[in-house]
Amino acid sequence: MKKALRIIIPIVVVAAVIAVLAIVKKAARKTKEVPLNPSGTVGNTAGNLYNGGFFAENDGIIYFSNFYDKGKLYSYDPASGKCIKIANGSASLINTAGGYVYYYSSTASDQAGLGYVRNGRGIYRLKLKDKDSIMVAEGESDGVILLDNSLLFTLFEAGEKNDGNAAITLCSVPLGGGKPTPLISGHPDVGGNSGGLLYYSLMQETGILQSLDPVTGANTEIPGAHRMYLPDPDGQKIYFLDADDDYHLKVFDQSDKSTRVIADERCDTFNRHGDVIYYQTSGKGEDAYALKRVNTDGSGLETVAAGVYSDISIAGGYVFFRNFQSDVPVYMTPENGPVNIQTFDTAKDAVSIQK
């Protein structure tokens, strides 16, 4: 018996040491320093993030949630046509910069070659070089943006996203992970940004447009800007849906406090990229619903597709969208030039190649 114990005890000790080292190594990987991004780095456009953050672009590569494969994270190089899965689990609110992809997942899981075992809902950081993915912040979220070297995200402290009584806080966390820092209590739409500041309106409260410095935590009200839904700043101009005017698409000029109507009809959502805006109408009759395109000066208005569409995303020179409440098919059309709607077959075909 004593001889058996002499054999068993060292084995148990060694196993315990290995387990502790594994935990330490895992924690070290989570908080490992990430190279700093240059000033002015933004992980995704406001329009994409307001529409679910299912597409993002960096250095000519599109990172997207592949709805043909349960929303898993893929990369697509339009130049070569290469489209591959780079992480398991659902991916949304995608941001990318500095050789990393940051995303929210509600179904993160493990598969050989694509990170290690991980569970739970949270924000993940994927290193593109080796496809290693780790959680940097745990919890339920519906808004994430990378600004310079801070990740800002909404955190549901109680209940689920569909629970109207859930407590919500906007937090920040370093790119390398760590304890989140609460910034404001409330539920802002996360996406609008300019000069390293987050622009937001708490529509459940006053709706007054404010800017937030993620480093200092300072909040500043924007004079003359009220009830702006989905604010998208571009220099002195801020594009938005007017909550006090049936959600018409407008632009506010901070220099002279003037407001100009771009689309004189009710809109559900929009996505601006440069001088072009795509928006979904919300008309009184079925025939009035359509995805439309217009220039920021109000010219060139045209219908892209009749019907109800959602998750309007712009990346790699294309606009991607889906039928409302339908995952597939995913449609695409050139961002500029003549409308030419096709299905995103590259994403569909890539699923069978991965298996």
C-alpha cells in the first residue's frame, strides 16, 4: 500500500503542476500585450456596425459572418478569390486592425486549428497569423467598436438582450484583455465615431447627441444636435435618422447648426460609405418598402431592390444585404456604378470546401 502511494502521489503532484501551468499559460495568453495601433485606427465603419457588424474590411481583405455556415467567421480576398473559415462559432460586430480581428460570439466553440476550447458569450480577439482566438471580455453585448487601442462595448449586466429590464453599461477593455472599465450607464448604439471619440445618443432617455472620450471617460454634448438615431459623423457633418421627424434621413452641419433632408421618407436603417448612402425604407404600404441608394448631397436617388432587407453592409467595393428575417441568400451589388444584384456564391461555395 505504501509503495502504491509513493507511486501515486508524485503522479498526482505532476498532474496538478501541469494543470496549474496550463491555467497560467492560458491567462498569460489572454492578457498578452497587443502591439499598439496608430492614432486614428477604427475597427469598422459606423454603417457596418449599426447593421450588425457582419462585414469588415482591412488591407483589401473582407472579414465576414458567413450565414451559409451558421454565421461563422470567414475571410475573403476579392483579388484572389480565396475564401476560408478562420474561427468557429457565430461572429458579429466584427472589427479588424493590426493583424487581429475582434468580434462578438454567442456560440464560441473549439475545433482543431482554430483556437482552443472556450465557452460562453463574449468578445474575442483572433490573431490572423496563427488563427489563435481568445476571449477578452465575457458577457452579452450588442455593440462593439475598436477605437485606437480601446475596445468599447455594451454589456448586459442582467437578463438577455431581448429583456427590456436588463441593466446595460457601456464599457471599455484594453486590446490585450483585462477587467472592463464602466464608462456610462445606458444603451447607446455603438458605431458613430470621429477623431477617436464615440458619438452616441441614449434614445431611451433625452436622445441628445454626445461624444465620449474612451481614454478619459469625458462626455461632451453636441450643441444643437438632438434625437439623432444612428449618428454617423464625417468631419463637421453628422448623418442620422431624425427620431422627431418619422426617422427621415438627414445631415447636420456642426459649423452652422443647419440640418438638411437627404431622403424625405421613413427609414429603418442606413449605411454610408464615402459620398454614397444605402438605406431601407419603411413605407405605409407593401409597395413602399425598398432598398435605395442616394448620394450624400441628395442627388442620384434610385431603387436598388424592392422589398424589405436588413443588415446592409459595405466592404470591398460591394454592398451586401439579406431579406428581412432570412439568413440566406446573401445578396451583393457593386457599391458604385450600375446596380447588378447577385448572390454571394463565393461564401456559399466556401462552406463545402471547408468540410
